[in-house]
Amino acid sequence: MESSKKEGRYRRIYEQLKKLLEATSNQDARMATVVAVLHHKMDYFFWTGFYCLDNGVLTVKTYQGPVACQVLKKDSGVCWAGINSNKTIVVPDVHKFPGHIACDARSKAEIVVPIRNTSDVVFGVLDVDSREINSFDETDARWLEKIVLLL
């Protein structure tokens, strides 16, 4: 997607989510809303969801797309890399990422954005996959980081 078009779409999504998330403080409802809006507004998002830590186990929460891995092997894959590094990870080609966990073979690119609690401790990630390599860039990273701050 053209950069200026992508920027404009994210800006509109961000404003929409700001308004929608005012309806409740329930974290599950807010996460479900973020996933639904992103998944249906960004045409290159193949799988969109959250993985959250549950007693040290990284477990799928709310998502849209094909069936997901329910639990991700500790310290393996892109999601754990995002948690362990405490930063956004953009993977242009998942087949070149060491230890990539293939929940769906059609996924070719991935972006993972850590989510933090009010004490600034990472408790999970927003995970987005695409069926095309090189789908995600700095624009996606910047806006998805802003969006998870709304939670």
C-alpha cells in the first residue's frame, strides 16, 4: 500500500478506535474491538490478534483470521522476540526469521507490538500476519504502537 494512503488510513482508524474504546474499560472488549477494526480496515492483514502472558505461558487471546496456535513455545518465534526485547519487531519474510512458529503456512510477513500494563510491564503482544512478504514497515510500526497505547 502506498505510504501516504497507509498513513491516512491509520490516522482514521486511530481516531475511530479512540471513540469506540471510550465505551468500556473492559480490557477484553477493548482488545476485541481493536482486532476487529484493524482486521477489517487493513486489507493486507491476514491474521490479527493478541497473545498475552498467563502465568508465563504466551496464550492466544482475541483474534480474527484462521485458527491460531493456542500456546506459543517459550522464547521462540516473533511474538516471544517482541516480549523478550520489549520492542516492536517487523519481519519482512517469516521464513528467514530464526525459530519462526508457523501457525498458518500462508503467513509470509509479520509485525509484533508489545503491550504494557499501567506499570509499563509487557504482558503480551499485538500480532499481525500478512500473506505477502514485505507487507509491514515503519508506518505500520508507528501507528500500531500508538493504537496499543489506547488500551
